[in-house]
Amino acid sequence: MMGERTVAQKALFYSFRLERHVPGYHLLRSIDRFVDLLDIREQLRPFYSETG
């Protein structure tokens, strides 16, 4: 889109960090410390794009 950006337009790129939004005491953080999900990631790899 050409032209000036107005306030109503959302930013094209934004910064989102999960660490900022999930409290340190959240249950998933404690599970993540003890459960290794690398096997699952490898099994799901064919379903995701290499480029993004």
C-alpha cells in the first residue's frame, strides 16, 4: 500500500516475546524444565516450511 501510514493501520512487523507474556510461575514453564520435546519437534518438522 502506498501513502502515509495512519494511526488506524497496524504495524507490518511487531516484536512478540513469549517470555514477556507467560509468568515465571506458570505451570507450562515448570513442565518445560523437565520434559524434552525435541523428539516431537523432529516428527513435526516435515509439516513446516523451511523458509518461514
